[in-house]
Amino acid sequence: MIFILTGAGLSAESGLGTFRDKSGLWTEYDLKKVATPEGYAADPSTVLDFYNARRANAASAEPNAAHHALARLQAARETFIVTQNVDTLLDRAGATQVLHMHGRLDRVRCNKCGARWDAPEIMDPFDHCGQCGAQTVRPDVVWFGEMPHGLDKIEDKLTRASLFVAIGTSGTVYPAAGFVEMATAHGIPTLELNLEPSGGVFDEGHYGPATKVVPAWVNEITA
Ligand code: OAD
């Protein structure tokens, strides 16, 4: 089974900003203010405005050739895809059972009862939970200091993979940043597909824009 981890670079050519590149989101916004539980408690309007803008961008973006290539790979070979991206471009390209370890922009969660539902276009600090009535609803995304989703399943799949591939991620945010080391420790070959080397220790790397490098690699291994 091929284990794939994707990051913001996969969606960059669909027009969604990355976080740490030159004009990345974290150069424009203070992540402590917009991507932490403390930031949300202090100023929910600012945080919701940030995610409302991200949601609008993601909704108007289209999957690119790299998303489509990964969906094609999944149809041809046993492939487990974990994404750090909160967009749903992989799902919209036809990939199935994508594990969104950092949550999804198009979903809402109630902080009190845990109910989840589809996000409206615009979330408002006065929104209520349809299930318990609490006024503590939030985007269903994982913030810094919170536990990503699916870690047990990820570890199980990763340690049984025949190949680990990281695509379009800078490898700076843990636990995802540690997956390459975990794969290596289990003797699993590792491959990086990225615009440029991230600095992580991979057995092999193919560098260039995701829309070129990912389809070329998928064509190579499914030929
Ligand atoms: P980053 O912004 O940290 O890294 C993006 C990576 O994509 C970099 O290595 C770029 O070189 C590469 N890249 C940029 N354009 C590309 C292109 N066209 N083709 C291929 N690669 C390209 O984004 P992530 O690693 O995804 O978490 O960031 C990880 C997490 O940090 C995010 O999920 C988010 C963020 O803070 C939370 O908000 C919890």
C-alpha cells in the first residue's frame, strides 16, 4: 500500500495560498490569533472572518492535475491518502476516504456536544448548534495545540506501507512532519514530491510544480 501525505503545495496551483511560502498565509496573518483555541476565545469574529475567506476561496477553486493524478493512482493501486489540507479538492477530484487530519473547512463543529454539520457560506459568532442549542460552534478544523484527527489509523497504515510519499508539504508541523522519520524507522522507502527540497530526509525527491511532478510520477508507477 502506498501512503501519501499531502500539504498546501498540492493545492497551490488551484489558487489556494500555502502557509509558509514568500506570500504565504502566515506572513499575512498571525497564526496565534486565527488558528488557536485561545485566539478564537479572544476574538471569534476575526477567526471566523479568516475561515470564511478561506472557505470562499476553496469553494471557488478547482482540483488541479495533481489532485486528479492522485485520484487516478488510488483507482489503480492500493493507496491511503492523508491530507493536512482543509480544502476538499482531492475529494472533488474523485479520491475516496481521504483522511483530513487537520479537519475540513466545509464542516462545522459544536464545541459543547461535538455535533458536526455542513458549514454555511458565512459562519457568524452568534450561530447556534442545531442539536444542543449551544452558541459555541466553530469551523471543524484542527488548530495549533489541538490533536489532529485519525492518528491511530495513520500510524497503523503508515507502518504497514510499502512506500511513503510526501507531496507539497514543508514538513514543519508535527505530527505530520514526523511521518517520514517513522516510515524510515520501519524500513519503508520515502519519496518527496515538492516544489523544492523541504529539508526532510527522504530516500528520493522529484522537484517542480505539483501539477507537473505528481502526474509524471503517477504515470511512471502505473505504466
Ligand atoms: P506550507 O506552507 O508549510 O508548505 C508548503 C510546501 O509546498 C512548501 O514546501 C513549498 O515549497 C511547497 N509548494 C509550494 N508551491 C508548490 C507547488 N506549486 N507544487 C508543489 N509544491 C509546492 O504548508 P503545509 O506543509 O501544508 O496547519 O503546512 C502544514 C500545516 O501548517 C497546515 O496544514 C496548517 C499550517 O499551519 C494548521 O493550520 C493546523
